[in-house]
Amino acid sequence: MACWSAENATKAYLQTIKLGMNAKEPNVGEFISAFAAGNNAQLMVIACATTAGCTTVGLNAAAYRTGGRVICIVRGSSELTSSIDALGCNASRVEFVIGEAQTLLSTKYTNADLVVIDCNIENYEGIFKAAEVLTTRGDHAINNKIVLGYNALFCNDLLRWDGSKTQYLPIGEGLLIRRIGAKSEEKRKRSHWIVRVDECTGEEHVFRIRSHHRRVIKA
């Protein structure tokens, strides 16, 4: 992925709101859209537990900004039909694939730089592990893959893998963010997320804070 683009993140976020779909987790699709666009994701793969919804719409909006692709993995033909119906006109820009997410992520889509997983899906642990495989795209190594898990409220086992590289955000039904690779980038700068809740409206506001290591010269 390229450097963070605040402009892309903002535009994708606003476009997702404009496309708005009624969903159980209204904030998740908007956040993921901004996150994907801000990181300039080119190949985005989402593994759905059932019918594709607002999260896929959010990725679609991000792809519009980055010029990327959205691959949506569904389990069968019934999920495919219901997903196309649910997304409406947004479905035309999504590439649907029927199959097992774990197999597809570990073989066909190892070059994805952003993977989004519905943690309500069966065998989500195995799917997460499959998504962590790093590979190359053309002559360039994919060394900064991001894996997101939504509906992750009860997925504490995923945090135990490597808590230092996995962040949990209380957005919707829980959101996990895990970066794979990019060790040199982690040494150069760190970032963390802060969630603030407006006591009057109940709205959640998420801020990304970056801190750079500075050289200290002693006299």
C-alpha cells in the first residue's frame, strides 16, 4: 500500500454515507471505507458470512477512489443472489466469487493488500490465518497487508495471536485491525486509534494518532 491519504479517506467516507444502507452496524461500513481508501488499497477481498451488505458498499466506495478492485467471497448461489439484490446498483462494481474463503485467500488472493472478514463466518480463525500469507504482485512484494475483522466482539482468541500487532476498536459489533509485515515501517513510526463517544448524541468518533520517533541529541 502507498502512504496514508486523508483526502481519499474523507471522500470515501462521505460517499459511503451518501450510498447509505440500513444495517445493524451503521458505523462499520463507513469506517472501513475510509480506512481502505486512506491506505490506497488496490485489491480488496471481503469474506461474507451470509449476504453482503454495508461493508461491501464501503469497500466499493473506497475502490472508486483508489482505482482498486473489490472481490466478495460468498458461500453459495443463494448468498450470491441475495447479495446482488441487497447491493442493488452497487453490485455491478463488485466481483463475486463462490467458494471457501480459507482456500481462496491462501491460494488465489494471496496478493490482496486488504482483507476484510465477517467474524460470524464459520472457521473465522482459519480464514484469518489464510489471509496472513504474504506474496508478490508483479515485481513488488506485498509487505504491508492489512486484515480487518468485523463482528469481532467475542473474538478474543484472535487478539492472543500477537496483541502488539492487533488492535481492537469498539465500532459496531467490534472491529479487529491487524497489519502483516512492514517491520521497517513499524520501527519508523507508530500509530494508534482513539475512540470518543459524544455524550449528547451517542455518536462514535474515531481518530488516528501517529507518533514519530525523534533522535535526541545530548549535550
